[in-house]
Amino acid sequence: MRLLTGFTFALSLLLAPLLLGACSDPAARQAAEAQRLLQADRAFADSSLEQGTAAAFYANMTEDALQLPANAAPVQGSKRIRDRLGDLGAQVLDWTPQRAEVSRSLDLGWTWGEWRLFESAASRKVLARGKYLNIWKRGVDGVWKLAVDIGNQAEEAPQQSAPSS
């Protein structure tokens, strides 16, 4: 028993600096979580092209999400947002996240970027473009979910198709 206690104590001394170092740098934790959030937004954008915009939003939103679309009334609730986006038909929304920030508590964050609305995923003809700011909540399971989607639209839609990626 004494040997086990001594071993446990020695192990604690060895691991304590590592554990304290990992916990003592909140800025590093924030930066790492901001990168995770940016990746979540990028994966969300990819899923819009792969699954369709309505399905991607529904899968990535909180149940009580709020959407503040450009030139339109606010939409509250994941099902209502999904239904509204379903009206896009073959059109598909794509976006490019630019930056993410996360709160010190690591449970609230935001991303911003630029979006484009394509005639279809296949044609890639750009119908509209703009910028967005999204507010995210991180669940107890560590998964980031979209809580607020805010977008604006550029004055003029470009006359050319987007380059193929």
C-alpha cells in the first residue's frame, strides 16, 4: 500500500505541471477553441454544397435559432428557418468563413465571412453575394451550433460565374 501511495504521489508531481500548464493559459484555450469553431463553420459551408442549404442549416442550428436575412423579416426556430431555406429550390448558398472568436467561457463564439448564392451547385452561376456574421453556442457535448445568422447583401450581383474549386 505504501509503495502504491508513493508511486501515486510521484506520478502526481510529474503530471501536475503539465495539467496546470494546460489549464493556466486561457488565451491559448480560447485560440484553440476559435480554430475549432472556424473549422465547424467551414464544415457547415461544405455541407451546404453537399446536402443542400436547408438541410445543412437544420443540422447545424440550435432549436431556437434566429435568422436575420438581408431585406427580409427575422425568422425564429430551426424548423421555420429550414422551411424558408427550402424555398431556394435548386439554388445553393456557399460561404467562406474568414475569422472566429470565442468567449473566455468557451461556450459562445462568432464567425464572419462572405457568402454567395449559386443558381445551383452544378452551375455555380452567382446570383447574389454578401457578408455574414454568425453567433454560435457550444453545447455540453462540445459541438458548436449556430444560434444567430445575420447576413447582408452586396448592392449588385456579379455578372460572372465563380471559379470552379
